[in-house]
Amino acid sequence: MITTELVFVRHGQAQCNADGLVGGPRSCTGLTNLGRTQVHHAARRLAGEHLQTPFDTVYAGPRLRLVQTGEIIAQTLQIPLRIDDRLDGPVHGDADGQSWEAVKTTADGGPHAHPDTPWATGSDTWSGYLTRASQHLSRLVEEHEGKRIVFAAHGETVITAHTLLLGIPIGSPAGFTHHHASITRWQHHRNRLGQTRWMLDRHNDTEHLSRLAPEPTP
């Protein structure tokens, strides 16, 4: 029996993604037209199963691209949208609004390359972010035991879920692909003996985007 279900929809393409920029809270200007289309496709896919087994709530972090993604999903499913700071992405410090190419060149790689070192002045470390985000997500899951929750999420939030529920050590070099508007689903199962475990039903599912033109590389 499935008790709790967590569905993560990565936000659609944002303007900062299209421009190759670090999309912190100061510089995130929201979704592109393509990004909105991607999210509409994801929302319509979720709407089909919502008719059979309703979702309870949509959660989104505070950055504009997540809020806009959450609004589209919530309006399509006709359920509440909750904005929660616990789902915010990494703190980028001085890298906010800069090109990822320049930031990675200066830091000798992206955030994952040196997990215990900030990638810019005032930024998180990757290990620090995952530790904080895992604690926040764990509390959110506890608060919604027995519910079906949709998250309008950063790719980093998807990685956080996998880190938490798979028990991956913080700072592990392992990574996960996550495309814009992809769907990732975790389900908490209880068997007839009362034994429970989390099971990954799908990761980075983009079937609903198959008819869209490929996303340009910035």
C-alpha cells in the first residue's frame, strides 16, 4: 500500500537558464515562453491521474521561476499553492546573476566539484546546502504523512530528495540528470507486515515533453 507520495516537477526553462546565468533570488526573472509551455504539458499530465487519485497541495520555493511553475500546476489541478522558503535553492552569493561559465572557471568547477568549498564569495558549499535542504525536506515530509504532494522544484531539490531517501552520503560525487519540467516521483510503501520503505517510482520523466522541440543549449 502506498501511504505518502511526493511528486517533484522541476521548473520549466527560466530566462536565466536560457542565458546561461546563475539564477539567484536577485536575478531570477521567471520562466520563458518555452518554460511555461513545458510546465503546462507537465500539469496536464498530472491532471489525468489527479482525477483518479487527487493530489492535496502544490508546494513551491520562493524564486520566481518556481512560483510561476507552481501557479500553473495549482491552477490546472485546482488545488492550493503554498510558497515555502524551506524549498529555496542554494545561496549563490556574488555569483548571483553571473554567467555559469565564468563562475565555474573561477571556482575550478561547479558546486559539486569541491563540495566543501564555496563556489563564490558569500555562497553556500554544496555539502552545506544539501545538509540544510535535507533537513527542511525531511520536516516537510513528516508534516504531510499520508498525503500526495506536488513540488514545483529546483533540480537541486530533486537531488536533495534522492540524497535523503536513498541515504547517499553528503558530498558524494554521484549525480542525477534533471531536465526542465521533468517529473520525479517517490512513494512510501507499507506491506502487509507493516514494514515500510521509500521507493523511487520514476526519475526525470519527460514523456509529456516528447512533442516539443528540443530545448536549445545556452
